[in-house]
Amino acid sequence: MTNRGLILVGLLAISILPSLLVGAVAASTTEVSLVDVKNQKRFGIGLSAGGPLSVLGTEVDVNLSEYASISAGIGTGLDYSTMMIKTRFYLPGKWVSPYLGGGFARWWTAGTRQTKLGPSVLVNRFLPSDYNYADGFNVWMFYPTAGVQFMHPLGIAFFAEVEYLFRLISFSNGTYAGIGMHWYF
């Protein structure tokens, strides 16, 4: 399957899962809180689109407590590779939690024949305008992030976040956003 096919499958999964969860009922009849779910379901795997993994990526997330988590992931910008590590600090609500966090990311390639790359933050902010992509690139970034996470009692979580990416050394910067979902077990 091509990278574009994987992206379509990932985006389809992210768009279908919320509608499946709307009618889902928790297995227990007792009242369950978000704090209980985060303490019982510590490990999550999932997909993200946009954000520090560029176009599409897979993530592993660990709830350290009901207030904090750490994530790592690998992804693709279609013509280059990506990876990231981040931490998030939550303000738990009933099922929706706003959060602040930060992380490090790397976008790189040994070279590509493409003449146009995305996202625009890479081309317009991090690489020179006359850059030859065939030479490859290696962009290391750190970023603060702000977002919101919805977590269902079954362990499915959806998030949306915005990042302000800073390239290491040069401190060139730009905003980017991402969405994703995790399944916690």
C-alpha cells in the first residue's frame, strides 16, 4: 500500500471511530470517572495526522498519572520521515481534558526527487527558499503544545492540538496543528 493509501485509511479510521462510540455503553453500571479510566488504562497506541509527525504517524502513549502522559511516535511527511517525543499535562474534566505540553521532533530525508514538499511550515520556515531537496535535510525541533483530549470510558481517546515549532539552533519557527486518536488498555 502506498503512503497516500495509508493516509486515507488513517483519516478514514479517525473520522469513523467517533460515530461508533456515540452509541457505545460502558460495560459497568457503576459511575466511572476520567481519573479512574486514566489510572486503569495506562498504555495507549494510536494514529495522528498533522502535528509533530507531519502528515501521518503512529504513537505510543503512557498515562503516568491522571494529570500527565508521555508519548513517542514515528511518521511520514510522504517524502521524508518523522519522529517525536512529547509530554502532556492535563487538567482533568468529566471526559474532556484541556492540556499543555512540550516535545522534540525530527523531520529528515537522505534526499528526494520531489520539487514541492509539505507542510508549508517546513518549506517556508525551516528550509531556505532555494533549497535542493535532493541533498536531503535534517530538521530538529522543540515545541510547546496546547490541546484538548476526549476520553471514552472504553479507553478510546481523541485529541486536537496546536504546536508552535522552533527549529533547534536557528530558532526559526511556525505554527502547526494535529489531530489523533489513541486506544488505551
